[in-house]
Amino acid sequence: MSKLQASFEKAADDIKKLPERPDNDTLLKLYALYKQGADGDVSGPKPGFFDFVGTAKYEAWAKLKGTAQEEAMQKYIDLVAKLRA
């Protein structure tokens, strides 16, 4: 496991320990960066029209299409560090 991968997994664990829940925009950004870092470009069908949360998550992830997984991991790590500060 690379140092970046280890830091990414630690950040994913650290996010669960935040004293307060981030706002919805920040949560979407975290979700999208995590998915891009872990899985790469968006895949699978877009959720149905009435699945508002699923659609928002899918669209946030889709905006990162083409972003390198390593870059997404680093941005995720940086955002989690900022939230913990």
C-alpha cells in the first residue's frame, strides 16, 4: 500500500470522528472525492429522478470525471485535514 493510499484510508476513518457533521455541500464534495479516489471515474446508471440524494451524489462524482485517482485522494485528505483543524 502506498503512503498516499494509507493517508487516504486514515482520512476516511478520521472523517467519522469529526466533532460536528459538515454541511451538505461539504458532504457531497467529500463523497465525490472519496469515490473518485477509490473507484475512479463515475460508473453505473444515474439514479432515478425521485432519488434526490442518490442523484446529487452521482452528479457530484460525475463532475470529477477525468481527475486522476491520486489527485482526488490528495484533495480528499486535504479537505478532511481542514475540517479537523
